Amino acid sequence: MNDVKPKLVVLCGFPCSGKSTLAKNLSEDCGFVILNPDSIRQEMGYSFNPFIEDCAERERLEFYELEEIMLHTINLRKHQSILQGKNVVVDSCAIYEKTRENFLFSPMAKKYLVYLEVEKNVLMQRNKEKNLKDFEKSFEILKRKYWQEPAPSSNYVFLKFANNGWDDYKAMFEKVKKTVFNDEI
């Protein structure tokens, strides 16, 4: 009988901090199921830009209803996967503590919050390469108005990494794998 709990890894950090790359590698190397709010939004036929300065879009009731449906969909798929004994990684900026807590809720899984921290100049370069308009201005708004710094908790294992280059990424990926699967060794 296998008494090892499924793993639930929630990634958080600013856009282009390496979350999707880490999620993809956890899926390919370790069999994790990837859940991504942007993918769910796309399935539902809408998108969300966390860099909305005037917040007009956020004020629409329809927007909040769609976000609630997206969160419920993520949680339903997360719980279904965990009940099947699968490991899950949630690939999200998760800018609010409440969102992270929501994603991390699972009485049946071993939980990890992985925060990818990247120097501002590195984020600016990565976003420039992706052609995201007005990222620097938007980044400052997001950081000042909305970002809630992730912190350790007794409810999950907290891992924080600098991810400013390929060497950082490789070391981080190995450390995440080692930490997440340490209880099985």
C-alpha cells in the first residue's frame, strides 16, 4: 500500500519569473498535472491582464463572476487529480495571499509554495523579449497596488528562489525536486 501523499506545488511570482518553465519541467520530469488560471480563462473565452491601471475591467461584476468560476474550476481539477493520486502544480502569479491560500487548500496533499523572485532588470529584459507593452509601468502598479509578498506558513513548505539566469534556474529546479520528493527517499 502506498502511503505517500500526492504533492501540491503552487508557484508564484511576477510574469516572466520562470513559473511556466518550472511547471513544464515538473510535468515532464516528474509527472505533475499543470493547472494554469490563464488556460482556464482561455477555455472560458476571456482573458485577464493583471496590469490594469484604471481597474475599470476589475469593477465589472461579470469579471468577478468569471474569476470565481475560474477559481472553482482550478480547485475542482486540483482535487480530482489529487484524489487520483496525481501530483499537481499550479502555475499562477498568485499575487494575493487569499489566492495562494485557495490554491494551497487540500487536506489530502503535501503542500509547497514556491516563490520565484527575479531582479527587476531581468524581468524587464524577459518581458521585452516577449513584446509585452508598457511592462515597466505596469510592473510598478502591480507591485505597489496589488502584490502581497509570499511568506512562510505552518500550512505548507515555503521555498523562495532567485531566478535571474539559467544557473539559478537549474539549481532551483533540482532543489525543488529534491525537497518535494525528499519524504519518499
